[in-house]
Amino acid sequence: MAPSGSRSIKKGCQRVLYWIPVVFIVLIVAWSYYAYVLQLCIESIENTGEKVVYLLVYHVIFIMFVWAYWQTIFTKPMNPLKEFHLSYSDKELLEREDRGESQQEILRRIAKDLPIYTRTNSGAIRFCDRCQLLKPDRCHHCSVCDKCILKMDHHCPWVNNCVGFSNYKFFMLFLAYSLLYCLFITATDLQYFIKFWTAGGRAHFRLREYLNGLPDTQAKFHILFLFFSASMFSVSLASLFIYHCWLVCKNRSTLEAVRSPVFRHGTDKNGFSLGFSKNFRQVFGDEVKYWPIPVFSSLGDGCSFPTCLVNLDPEQPSSPTGSNPANKGAAEGRQFPSKPLRESQSRLLTSTPSWTESDSATEKEKKGASNPGMTIENEA
């Protein structure tokens, strides 16, 4: 009882600590709202037209920013479907067998009818010991959430959530609107910041005389620090947003950018790339009207993804399977038929020629005969 109680207390403390970065962001945003709306627009700006325009545009951006942030935080990450979990009989069978060829055969038998094409670095089927499931493509186990997350990108402490298939669009919109929020504040606060800053080198009595254009000392310091904080956040957000835009264009997650996915023919960092348009629509959906709105519109079910191994990136290193042109052509021409567990939302299933379902039975037989020996490997 005592060890169990101490573990629960430890987990409770960890949950509280995980919310500290989120609380910090919320406090910063709340202060920026007070500083911009009350101290700058209402107290400092005298032109009514300018004040109204600033407030209207600011609140539109603010609402979209908060909405996207909320969705990123409170959208639960999607976990693999039950078809990927080991049944009770399979668990018992796996536990009885030694960790050898017999266990490999069990995993191969289970994975045979699942849309799984990626492997571990050693060529084994990706199996999670903690969740007792076969990992779908692009799925990884999060050590913080202690769950397997579909199309996991990373665990973000600033949202206290895993960024993955279910909320990656929300995360992208959060970055976009937070960057727009900071840039708008920086641009509209600039002229008042300049008035404050250029007066900084004057004598103290001259400073007070020069700043009579601004209403009071409290507003002056809010305007100064608002500009500094918005500018600094703009730089960091811009770099992060540009990086994730590049990932979307290449159809990679952060984890896949660090470690390229391994397919049956070898490592291929562009294995999931379908071209810019289809890569973008896979995250944001087909309907343009939903692109800027934090509502779920991503394509697919998160368990199976189209693969395109024909148009390789010039940066792609030579395949570990060898540099023979004949072997390379065979690897590039290999098609992985889609075997979704349920009807996918994605029109990419019918528009991408590189992963049609033709000859699926023949492919299955070939793959079953040519599967190399595999070992169980849990990727944390």
C-alpha cells in the first residue's frame, strides 16, 4: 500500500509541474491583453479611428490564437485502434515463448493483415512492450504520456500535450496565430516604443517633459516591455513556424526528421512524401474554408498512410540495400498496397498512384515469403 500511495503522490506532483509552462504562457498572454487593450489602445492612443481599427484587428487575432491554443492543449492524442493490440490469447502465447524465432513468427502472423510497412533499425516489427501492441506506421510511444501516439511529432511542454495526428493542424495554427499576434503587437506598438526609447538618454527632468505625449508612467513601462516581449517571441516563433512548415511540405514529423523511417527496403526519409499539395492536404484537409479554423479536417485515420518511394529527394543518401541501379529501381518501384482498417476520410487513397491496392494478394504472398528474421524491439 505504501509504495503504491507514494507512486500516486509522485504522479500527482508531476501532473501539477507539467502545467507550469502552460500557466506561464497564459499569464504572459493575459498581461499582454491588459497592456495592449487598456494601456496602449484605451489610455495612450488619442485617435479614435486608429484605436477602433487596432482593437478590432487585435481581437480577431487574439480569439483565433486562444482558440488554436485551447484545441492544441485539450485535444486528446489518438491511440492505435484495437486491431493493433495483442489479444489475450496472443499475449499468453507470446509470454510462453522464448524471445526468439517463435516470438517473431507470432508478431509476423499478427502484422500480416495490418497496414504496417515501417520497421525498426534492425528490421524488426515495431512492437511496444508497455502498451502490448504493434505500432502503426509513424506511431511512437511517449514516455511522458506513457501511451503510443498516432503520427507522434513530439511532446510539447508549452501545451502539456503530445502533438500528433489528432492535433497537429491545431499546433500549426497555434504557431501561425501566435506569430501573427506578436507581429501585430510589435508593428502597432512601434511608434510609441520609439517615443519612449529616444527619450531614454535625456536628463531625468527632460525625460518627463518629453513624454508628456504619453498619459502616465505606468502606461509607458507597459508599452516598453510589451514591445520587447512581443519582438523576442516573434523571433523564436518565426523560426519554429518556418521549421514546421518545412516539415509539412516534406510530410515528416519532428521524430522522422531526426531519425528517418525504416521501410522493408531500407531507410527512406521521403517515404511518406506525396508532393507539396498532397502533403499539405494530408494535414489541413481538402476544404479550403477549414484551413484557417481550429477544427479537425486532417485526412486519413492516423493508422495507415500512403507511401511514395519513387521521387527521391536529392539530399537522400544511397540506400543501405546497395548502389546497384537494378536493385535501386526495384526498390523505388515497389508499391505498398493500402490496407486501412476502416473507410478512410482521405481522397489521397484514390488519387495517389504509388500505393494502389492492385495485386495485393500477390504482394502479400511475396512479402510473407521474403520477410527476414525479426527481433522484438521497443522504441520508447
